[in-house]
Amino acid sequence: MFSFTFGCKGTNPGQFQYPRYIAMDSSDRVYVTDCSDDGGISVFSEDGNFVNKIICNKPFAITIAPDDYIITDGGGDHCLVVFSPSHQLVGKFGVYGPGKGHFNGLLGIAINSSGTIFVTEVCNRRLQVINT
């Protein structure tokens, strides 16, 4: 049964232009990627209150590790971008291309309980498995 909505069209904190994927951390905060020029990742409490905006380049896919590290795609940068649980940039992994650890058209990201990352790519037509 429907409960409520949050966020709306706009460029202010807590608003979206092109919301795409969502994920939740262990504290039930909601992370929403927005692949617009001013997008980034908006973070909300589970009841819809805006918490923070993580600045990154047109993110699309997102997953959150069991230890609450945030993993997203680098938008057009063809890489994975990792943020700490406190939303600080930790680093980037990968470059453009067809090789192992290279990405082209990164679309989906998932992580299992042991930290293995699974990445789907549209243009390379594959799923890569990355052990951390």
C-alpha cells in the first residue's frame, strides 16, 4: 500500500533531474543517483528527510557494501568510484576499454556479503567479477 513520496523535480538539495538507481545502507538511509550535470547522489533518511549530497560525475548505478562503503559508476569516466560511509571519496578503479578491469557502458553494480563486486557493462556485453 502506498505510503508517501519524497524529492521532486529541481536542482536544490533533495531534488532530482534524472533519478536512476537507489540503494540503502545498514542505517536505512536511502541513496538515489541522479545522472544530470548537477546530479550526484542524494542521501535521505528512510522517512524522506534530506541528509546529504555526494558530489560525483553523473552517477547511474549504485550499490552499498556490507560495511557501508558506497560504490557507484563514474558516469562517463568508465570506472567505479568508492566513497566511505561518511561520504568521502576513497578512490576510483578501472579505465575505458574492453580488457579485464576496464569498463565500457557500465550499467549495474552489486556486491555480495564477502565483498566481491559484480559489474554489468552494456557496450562490452559482459559481467565482470572483481574480488576486493
